[in-house]
Amino acid sequence: MSIYLPLHVQNAIAFAQHVLFVITTILNAIALFCLLKQTPPYQAGIRKYLIFIQISLIAVDVFIDLLTSPIALFPALGGYCVGILCQAGLSPKTVIGLICVMLTNIAVAILFCVIFKHQTLMLPCSKFKLS
């Protein structure tokens, strides 16, 4: 099966990615501002985990939308990237590996947040209390 993607379609996809990046950047900035300035004092314990999640999301947005700019080839299970890192000669395996590491970082941040909330709900005498 051969797939042809005209240049104007590729440019339209890249433009849509940049528009979505601008929108998510604005929303991420608002969320980070609220976390830094509007968090009540009794939420200070979980605040650091939420800030870690938010910063991880911003890093993934910048990496995917600006530095790699992937173009998916549907219905085929494939794609290529046209971003800065790909034009600089970074191999697709390295790009995919970095994306997996960054997404794993978000998963770990969410896990830290869930464990923290779980531990705050545990009674001090519970066998599930870690500390």
C-alpha cells in the first residue's frame, strides 16, 4: 500500500499542531499560575506533585508540538516527523524513545500524586501506611 501526503496537507497538519500548541500553552500557563498563587494552604502537600505534573505536561507539549512535530499516516500504522530535532538529524528511534520517557515521567508524577492522597487518607495504625 502506498501513501502519498501532499505538501499542503502536511503544512495544514503542522499549522493545526501549532494552533493547538498555542491554546494548550495558554491553558497550561493559567493552570500553573493557579497552582502557584491560588492554592489554599491546606493543599500545600499535594501542590508540589500537581506542579510536577503540570511542568511535565508542558515539557511534553513543547517536545512533541515544537521539537518533533509528528505527522501520522492513517490508515497505515506509521508516520514521520518534521520538527526541529528531526531536521537536525535525530533518528526516529531516538525521538520515539524520548517521547516514551517523557510520557512515563507524567505517569510517575500521577502515581506520586495518587500515593500521596492515599497516604493522607490512611489511619496512622493502618498496615497500608508507608511512613
